[in-house]
Amino acid sequence: MPEARVIPLHAEGTEGGRRPRPRPAPRRASRPGVGSLAERTAAARGTTVGRDQDTGEAGETGVAPTGGEVAALPTPQGPTELEARVAEVGEFLQRRLTGRYAVDDFGFDRDLTENVVMPVLRPLYEHWFRVETIGTENVPLSGGALLVANHSGTLPLDALMTTVAAHDDLPVPRYLRMLAADLVFGLPGVGAVARKAGHTLACNADAEALLSAGELVGVWPEGFKGIGKDFADRYKLQRFGRGGFVSAALRTGVPIVPCSIVGAEEIYPKIADLGPLARLLGFPYFPITPTWPLLGPLGLVPLPSKWYIEFGEPIPTDVYDPGAADDPMLVFNLTDQVRENIQQTLYRLLAGRRNAFLG
């Protein structure tokens, strides 16, 4: 099978929206002496082709062999939506088989993300969690930016839903390049898909490379402490690590966009943790929820909570001196500012929510 073409990380076209469905090509004028389908049909029947005065559609009129009037025949219509979709899938498969797609330096496969990953996540986003986004005007439409969000939900669906929000709800769709833990890339199959979707390890070197290339980068500083906390501690932010994400933003001079997510805490309410089993499997925790493992595979279905994702006002970092990233007090203060911004936004969103599942 041909190998995919590799493009540099800084190459143009790393941002974009949904791939438009192919439109039927405009009909070309008939060649002299050949005529359109309606004209050839009319010639065979001894009639002529005219146009309806009301609709303007071409149709066959004239006198039938018996002397009766022949009703106008509509011209063939373009392909239906189903036909266009089938054609689009066929084109995608052809590109994959022939290697006519590109990946960047981190393995991001835009073609696969656009045509496979996003369509898989979109039904959850639109119909199951019914996500509403707030403050989309606060996310830069171009250039590097660091999106920092709270983390929760036992499984990292909040991160996946945020990638859909950045792609589908911004005025100019963007691909959110997530910084993920080592465990993600060590899971069979999951790591490969994560790389294809544009995500990479949560380390400063990768973060700075992506930000310098003008990418929108997402980080969830609570890590496993946030996603694996008990349901009793829901919406209480955990420690934000050592502020490595702030250092990366300062070194690249990109704005920090606080992101607050409400709804993810309720999808898998964690009521207990089987620590010994988690250590045996190499996981940070092994959750017990009201439905898992009691209901088996059915317990893996997330509860249909109502979600809100709010993007806060960007915090600029280009106002600081070039060496600001090496100032531990400044890094600590900015980290605390981002954390407090997200926490207060969570409280406000929760105060305005009537019900976890109805919104």
C-alpha cells in the first residue's frame, strides 16, 4: 500500500472546517448534432422540446403518432444526498488506498480525523450530551493558543467533546491538539488513533512546538487527579500541577484560554475505587459506579447529562519579558489565576443549571 505523504508541522492548511459534501457538477451544453437527453428522446418520437412557461423546465411536447398531446417530461435531476454521501465515502476510501493524504510531524492525519473521528464523536456531542458552547468569540481563530480546561468524568470524554466544540462551534473551525498522558499512548489501538487525531504527549517540548506552529493546543492540568476523583468531590478543581502549561505559553507568547466544562461529572458517577486491581492492571484507578461493573458492558454507556462548555476571556502572555517563563513566582501566579477563573465559572454555570440531565 502506498505510504502517506508527510508534511511539515508548519505547513499551511492545518486548520479547516468540515469537509463539504461534493456537489453535482454543472451540466455542460450538448455537443453540436448530439442534443440533450430530452432532445434525443423527442427526435425519436417525432416531437420537439420546449420549456414550461411557469417553471422554465425543459420538457418534450408535440403531437403523438395518434394526434394526442404529449405531456412534458422533466429533465433528470442531480444526485440525491445519499448518492453524494456514497460518492464521498468512495473518494475517501480511494485516497486511503492510494496514499493520497498527508500527515504532519506529529502524525496528525487531517483526512482521517475529518471523515472518521469527528463523525463518530458528533452524535454524542449533538444528541446524547446536547452540548451548548458559550464564549466561542474568546477562542482565537488563527495562530497559537493554549486552551486550559477542568477534567472529570472517570473516562476522558470531556476532552473529546471539547475537540468537537472547537471544530464545529467556532466561526472558523479549528483542530484542538490535546496534550495527553503517557498512559493514553500505551493503550493498544488507542495510542495510534490519538496520534492520528493530532494529539501528543503532555510535555513542554511538544507543547511549545505545536504552539509555535500556530496550533490550538488543549491541556487538562488536573490529570488523573481530576478525572478519577469521587463523585462527592465533583466540580472541585484539583491541583494544577507545577504550571508547565503556563511556561509553554510564556515561551511562545500565546494567549491562555480558560475552559470550563459542566456535565461531565455526571456521566460515570464514581462512588468507589478498587485500588489493588488498578495497580495490578497498571491503571491510576479502577472505578466503581452505579452501573459499572454491575451491568457489565451496558455499564460503560455514559449517562446522558446536559453539558455546557464555556470559553473564558483569553489571558495574554506576550506582555511579559522573554525570560518570564523562568520566573517561578510569575508562573505560579498565572497558574492560580487560570485555575481560579475556571473554578468561579464552574460555580456560576452550576448555579444557573436546573437539573444535571435537563439543563
